[in-house]
Amino acid sequence: MKQEEITALLDDMSLEEKIGQLVQLSGEFFSANDISIGPIQKLGIDKKMVELAGSALNVVGAKETHDVQVRQMQKQPHHIPMLFMSDVIYGYKTILPIPLGLGASWDLEKVGEAFTNAADEASAAGNHVAFAPMVDVARDARWGRVLESPGEDPYLNSKFAEAMVKGLQKNLKEKQGQIACVKHFAAYGAVEGGKEYNSVDLSISNLYQNYLPPYKAAIEAGSNMVMTSLTTLNGVPVTASKELINDLLREKWGFNGVVISDYASIYELIKHGFATDETQAGKAALNAGVDIDMKSPCYSNGLKDLVSNGQLDEAKIDKAVLRILNLKNKMGLFEDPFYGASEIREKSSILTDSKRKLACQLAEESIVLLKNKDNVLPLSKEQKIALIGPYSNKNTLIGMWAIHGDPQDTVTISEGIKKYVPDLHVCKGTDLQRNREFLKGLGYLNEEGINKVVSSEEVELKNNYEAVEAAKKADVVLLALGEDTYEDGEAGSKTNLHLPKNQRQLIEQIAKVGKKIILILINGRPLVLSDIEDKVDAIVEAWFPGTEGGNAIANVLFGNYNPSGRLTMDFPYASGEEPLYYNHLSTGRPATNSQHIGRFVSKYIDCSGGALYPFGYGLSYSDIKYESIELSSSQITPKSRLEITVNLINESHWTTTETVQLYIHDEVASIAQPVKRLVDFQKVELKPNQRKKITFCLKPNKLLFYDNEGKEKIEPGYFDIMVGPNSRDVITKKIEYIE
């Protein structure tokens, strides 16, 4: 439709129709020919508003979306098509590694391509909007939603935000893409104590420098939708923050797309103590600039009365509706309400060989080798291998938030390894979790469900015995351990980052046998490994690796892929260190290089502090040596650029991919700056015994910081330039910025 036709449509709509476009309801409201009474009563809205709803949440499948679209358009006075939205966070049916794992790949190109694949599958199934990418900067491993984030660094998250948005929206015109909905605006990853839905309190400088950049990068990449955070930021619920949504997002950043609340977050303005009732909550959110009310009665029940009694200008509703209509028009829904979806296309698009191949490649690249004592890896097919642990033959490798993925499509670890060692000995060893109270607290399992996943004492003893006997007969033991799927993701906050007690006991039992042990971790967050690190010979961090996880893990273990993953979150020595992140500020009494000695420096008295495995860390089967840095100049000005060259030498017979990382440190500034921060990186292939020069081009804008008014600043002075394989092991040179 032409713009004038959209405007004419808006002018002809009744107030109720307009409000309906601002309402999003979930699938159960549209699951029958007649509207289900139960959901209506539970949410407290009337049947008419359900018929006018402009979008649906989690209605997927070509047939399902087709049927709902037909029914709803028949009831809608102007036959306006619905938008179908869903969580397509790291895949639709072909599930990728969790985003924290994708971050560890540092491979922007492949991740963008993989999100294009996910968009193709989802669009074939009738979905229009993917609630992705989630680019919250995540600095606290206690927070369960670190699973959904690329990691702790604002620069790296910004690069992934750009790649993911462009990947999702690449083929919109061909009806094979998805509208990207970046989330959760803003600073959701800074919740206090790592506790889900908790408050966020940040200085303006910290907000602008460390938390806003990834959202801004997504907007600049063309994201058509933004989802608000469920939290307060500096005392104001984000869903009602005019300063953030209208003033910053729309006015300053120029975003003209659709803003949607998170699930029920408009209603939750009441629980925050920010609004007195549903009507006032709806007024606050709409005035702030929120266009769509996801799964709450506030817009549907309150906006009409607000207009009638003069508390709300209908023009504000018109602006929100126009943005939604423009988005539907951009997708061509007025001409094709089904967006090219069909059951035939759906069947031919999902889980194709090419999509599985890319998912496997990314899973390989996401795996981080944390330890490899005496080069115990890679394995040989001639070795006698025992695969032990609750994840040995388990197909739940896709993680909690792959809601449309099917574990039955997943390649297990045992299936992957048996392609190399057909007579592999496999045994469970122990349960994933034996703490019944903990499992009950997850909120997913009833007593009957817990009984299915927690073995009896007799069975547990039998599993332990079989594991020890299998280890005795093997040359090498693979221990596949980790977190339960439900321990991570939304509402998965926890204070204990260790493996469960029963899994740690299994490690101790196997260690007494005296065989080489390779620990394979399946998890969705950094874990505390300090108590088990010395009991194993190698540690393979595989995250929740997705549909092709078993194949990817096996390929790494047997040297068919030289591991190249690099951490994007620090792994702590102890849970009490959290939040832990590499780009922290220094203190007046740093642990090293302080004017004080002994006790009176910034440290813990019961822990060495810092990271066991730092940001950017990861081993390979190669030995890469970094030689000294060469600078094109010792100075940089507002109009100049600085070339930074480092020589790499591959002192091994392996071809490898090295992620070379560039950091800076502003020595003196009017706002204290981090001890180091990432400003660039390159993934470089090195052949056996190859020497290669890597050059970075540093522009002056890489040196800027934000003050406490949110303004960019670069001040004259000295900067440390650091290059290395991770944030800890760097070579340093000094430059001076001169205005």
C-alpha cells in the first residue's frame, strides 16, 4: 500500500480498532474457532478486543498462522492482518549454540548467515517478528539470561547486534526474513545481585559507555522493533521511561520503528509502585512511547476512557498505530497476509543439510578449550575411550530458550563420538541433579517429574559403580557434565555457580582411578571450576551447543576441528566474585602496583580474585607466539590514524584460527576509565609454522568515553595500546593523543 492509503486507513478506523492494533495476546486466545473464555477471564479483557488484537505471541506453524490470520481478518472491520511474533533467539528448528556460545565464536559473518537461516525457517512457518537479538551486556554469571547474550563486552555485543539484525532482516523483501526486535532496552543485564527482574542503578557515564552501545548498533543496523526491559533503571521502570524511549531512542537516535513492552511489563508498572491502576499504567507507557502492550489488559481496558475523559490525546494513539501499520505494510502483509508461508515451504525449509552444516560449524567455533594438560587432546581413534556422565547420551543440548526446537532432532555426544569410535563405552554415572528441593525451586517439575529425573539411591550407586569400572578399562575418560536446561535462561538466577555436588563427587571417584580425564561442559553460563580444575586433564566448554552439538564436540575432541573459541565472559574462582568482568575500573588501592602492601589493597582475603579463565581466553592445538608491537607513530591526533602491527608465529604443525584482540587504556581522564577495553579484533588463519603480520587501524573515535551527561569526550593524554590472545596476556605500547 502507498503511504497515503495507510493514512486513509488510519483515519477511517474507530478508536477501538486503533487500540486493538496496540494489543498483543498469546496463542491460547486464538486456539479455537470461538475465543477461549478462560484466557479472557484470566487477563480481564472482553471478547471484542480479542477480535481486534493487532498481533499474536507464539502462534507458529504455517497451518496455525494461516488459520488464525483468516479468522482474525474476517472479524476485523478493515480486515487488517495480524503480526505473528515469537522467540526465535538462536534458531527456529535448526538450533544454533546459545548466544553466549555464539559470542565465543567471534565470527560475525557466520553468525549473520546463521540468523538468516533461522529467519528463513521461521518465515516459512508464518512467523513475522523474531524477539532477537538479545544484546544486553551481561557481567554477572548469576543471572540466568546470560545464556541469551553474546557476553560482557559492549564493543563485541555491538558487533554481534549488527550482524544478527542484518542476518534476520536480510531477505524481508523476498518474504524469507524476520523483523528484528532488539532487546531488552535498556541495561537489563545490570540487574542488582544478578537476580531476575531486579532493579538497575547506573551512573549516566556507565550507562552510555557500557550498556547502551549494543542497542544503538542494532538500531543503526536497521532493527525495526525494540522491546523494553522488565526492570527499573535509576528508579524509573523502563516501560514508562519517556527519557529513554521517546527522548533517547526516538529523538536522539532517530528510531521510527515499533516499541513493544516485554511480557506484561505495562501492568507491572503497578507492582513497581509507579502507577496506581491499569489505566494509569497504560497512560504512562503510551506517553513514554510504547506502541504494543504485550499480554496485559492495560491498553485494551484503559486507553478508551483516557481519551474520553481528556487525559490522553488520541493523536498519541494514532502515532503508535501508524508505526504498526507501516511495519505491516513494509512486510507486504496487506497484499499477502501469510507472508509467503505454506506447509510445503515449511517442510522444505527446516533442518536442511546446509542449515545443519552451518549450525555444526558454529558449534565447533563456539567450543572453548579451557585446559589441555600435556596435550591430552586431540584423541586418537585407537584409544580405549569411556564416555561417562548425565550428558553422555542426552539430547537436551539445545538449551531452555530454543522453544521451537525439538530435542529429537539433536545429535547427542555419544552419537557424535561413535562416528569416530563405534565401540564406545557409554554410561550415565550420575544424574544431572539430585537435589530435590533445588529441582522443585526451578518451577518446572512437579513431584512426579522430579521422580523421573532423580534416580533412587540404589540406582545411583549402580550408576556410580558402572562409571568407575568403565574408567578402569579405558585409556581416556570423557566426562559429560553440566547444568540442567532449566537452570539457565529467564528466571534462572542462582548464587551457586559450582557443578552440582553429585557431579563433583563423580569427578573425584573417576580421578582416583588414575586415567586421563577430559571434562566436557554443557551449560549456559560461566561456572566455578576452581575446585575441580586440578582433577581433570582437559576442559572443553561446549555450552548448550544446539542441534549439531554432538557432531561438533566429537570433531573437536578428535582433532577434525582445531578449537578456536574464545570466552566472552570471565570464569570466576568463586561465586562471590560476581559481578566479574575484565573491563572494570581501577581503584585507589589496586591489588597490584599499589602504594600499599599486604592487607590494605582491593582484594578478597579468602580468594585469589580475578578470573580463573579471563575474557577472550581460549586454547587451541596450536602454539601461537605474539612478538612485539610496532606502531606507525607514538602520537595520534583528531585527524590522524594509527597503524598497530603485531607479528604472529604459529609454532606448530596445526592450521589454526587465532582471534587477535586489541585493547586500550586511557591513563588519565576526567571520568575514571577501565583498566582495559576491547576496541577491535581480527580472526586470522595461520598455517603450520607460518609467520604473519596483523595490522589494526586505530581511529581517534576509539579513544572516546562518555561523561555523566552522556556526552562523548576525548581528552589529551597517554593511552596504553594492548594486543594479545585474551584480555590478560597482552603486549603493551604507549601512545599520546594530542589535540
